[in-house]
Amino acid sequence: MKIRIFATGGTFDKEYDMIHGNLFFKNTHLQEILDVGRCTINIDIRTLMMIDSTNMTDADRKVILENVKQCDFDKIIITHGTDNMENTARVLGPEIKNKTIILTGAMIPYAFGSSDGFFNIGTALGFVQTLPPGVFVVMNGQYFEWNNVKKNTTTGVFEKIKK
């Protein structure tokens, strides 16, 4: 089994500029995360973009959609900023039927050393291997269908829209 991971940026891959006190993007940390986690799954990582999801446009979502459609793999994880993750899921959901797509992210950058990204990428790897074809958001140890998820901006936790 092979799994493709598309990196798009988000908090997952942010770095901290100690001089100016800003967060910025350099390169994805995904390979390092997988190495530290001793992952033995055959994974191919591709960086599509490195942006904050608050800056993601419809054109960026189209790039993600086209890459997913053209990908030969049927199990795909997309690392994504959490602020607009459900919007990208809603673009992919109606279009992708024959692949298992997982969107996941982090609330704390990996570079900070205490990131929830480790947990979320590990959970995403488990769910991408076991869920049926479709588009899902995986955060906080749970999976959500693409059309039934929202980020609670008060608690910072993803939850179902309809119970």
C-alpha cells in the first residue's frame, strides 16, 4: 500500500522567526515527523503550496482538487490549515468518489515541539487505511465526513454539524 501526502502549509509547517517574532513557512516537516514517529508505511510526500489557510483562495483549492484527481494513489492525506479546512473538504467531497482523502492539520506548529500535529498525522494515517472511499476531516482523534464538520472557533476543536 502506498499513501500520498500533499502538504499545503497551515500551522503544521510554520516556523518561528525569533528576531521578528513572526511565523513563516520554509519547508514541510512531514518527513521528519514520520521519521521521528518511526513510520514504516510507504509514503510519498508532495508539497503543493505553503500558505496559511486564511489566505487560501478558490484557485488554490482548485490546485488541490486537480492534484487529487490526477494522483495515481487511492489513499491521500492533505495537511492543511485548520481555519478553512472544511471549505477545502467541501470542494473535494462532491468530486472525489473513488479515493480515500483525509484532510488534517495542527493547532500548534511542529517546530514548537509540543504540536498536536504528531497525533493528527498518526490518526490520519490510520484512518486513510481503514475508511472507505470519500473525503474526511481528521482532527482531535476523530474523523468527520466532508459535509458534516466545522471548527468550533471558541474551543478550537472540530465537531459534527448535524448530530
